[in-house]
Amino acid sequence: MNNCESEEIVEAANIAISNLLPTKSRSLYDIAYNRFKKWCAEKNFQVYSENVLLAYFSKNAKNYKSSTLWAQYSMVKSCLIIYDNIDISKFPKLIAFLKRTGDGYQAKKSKILTKSEIDRFLSSADDKEFLMIKVGLILGIVGACRTDELVNLTVDDIEDTKIPRIFVVTDVGNMLELFRKYLSLRPPHVKHKRLFLYYKAGKCSSQPVGKNTMGKIPSVVASYLKLPDVACYTGHCLRRSSATLLADAGVDITTIKRHAGWKSTTVAEGYVENSIENKTKIANQVLVARVDGEAPTMA
């Protein structure tokens, strides 16, 4: 009876353990863990000590940036806890080493599109070639949308958005007319409800636009406008441009947070701090202070 209960407990525990890793990314965790185990086997390391982990991540630091090392650490840590009952989060020297790999590292941010650049593209680019790009640009800027949010928009979302924010497209600069023009080209036989369809030579096909194509919208716009560093206009450009335009218009942090769906003020503060409007305000305040105050005199 005791053996039977013991087997049941072991089986239940194994089932529980198998569900501890994220379902969608479990394969990535297993790959990171098996890569570490293979390296240990090649080096004939049988004990996963802090020095062993330091040697492993020191090797990887030569080929990977800090954020990738932290991702590998997280996956290996989870697997070692689950499969080997080893908690490497208690290895202080390893944590200190990983933190050092990020010293001086600055994440590359996408360039932004200015209001004049957006207006120039919408007014001068030929609809026959760029209509889908224009509509993606409009929705991305107006809604501060991420690439995947644009990809997943459906025709039903026009009235009842699935994005956890609601935004309105108005007829400023003929934007609404462009939007309606694109919708009118939707083939009647399309079986899915995805909003964005492949567009070529003035016609839409039934094939939905994928994430890679959608993410290239900013670089297509930058290329058309002959802007420098086209590759720096990534899929995140639309979201950053939207927040920056609001900051330049003097919109407060709370409104920017609500518009973009940010919970933290840190990101929104970054846009306000770097906005032209805010820098101009600071410059004017400095000048006023110098005029009102007495300038220092030299004896």
C-alpha cells in the first residue's frame, strides 16, 4: 500500500514538475539547459558549482551581449532548480559577473519620424504603391501601436478594438480618407478578419500581412524620404514617434502613459525629457532666470 502511494506521489510530482516551465518557451529552456549540460560533460564537470557556472558564462560573454547572457542565466537557473535542485541565484560572484557584463552597455533605440516627415510621406508617396504603408503608419502613430498589435488588428476592431487602448483616426491631413480607401479594396472572398492585407499595384490580396512586413513600415518610409540610417527605423519606431510627438506638443506624462498603455512613468519621462518642447521650455526658463536675477560681477 505504501509503495503504491509512493508511486502515485512520484507520478504526481513529475507531472507538476513538467508544468513548471513556460509552455510556449519550454523548448528554449530545454535547449539552454542541455547546452550547459553538454559543455559540463565535455569538460568532465560533475558538480555544478559557482566556479563552473562562472566559467560557462564567462565563455559565453565573449559571443553574446549582456541581455542575452541574462536570458540564458534565467533559463538555466529555472532548469537547474527543477531538475537538479540547485539554486544558482544564491551564487553572488556569478550575479556580480553578469551585472558587470552590462556596464557601459546602452540599448539601441529606434529612430523616430518627425511630424513633418510623416506629413511629407502621406502627401507625396503614391497611393498605388504605398497605400498599405500609409494606413499602417497612420494607425501605428495615432494608436502608439506595437508591431504585433498592428498585425493582429481585425476588421471588427474598427469599432471595438482588442488593443487595451482605444484611439480615434480623424480626417486631419486626409488620414481618414486614406483609411477608408484601403478598406474599400478588401476582396469580398477573404475568409479571415485580419485588417492588413498584402497590397500591390493598387490591389489587395487575401493574404494577411505578417509581422516582418509590418515591422518594416518605418524603414520603408525612411527609405522613401531618403533619411540617413534607414536600418535604424525599426518596428518600434511608430510607438516611439507617437510618444515623442505628444511630448513635443507639451502633453503631460499621465496622458502619454495612458495613450501608450505604459504602467511605469520611467519610459514616459524619457520621452518628455528628450522632447524638443521640454528642452525649449527649460532653455526659456534659464534665460528668464538670467534676466530677472542679477548677473555676477567681477571686481
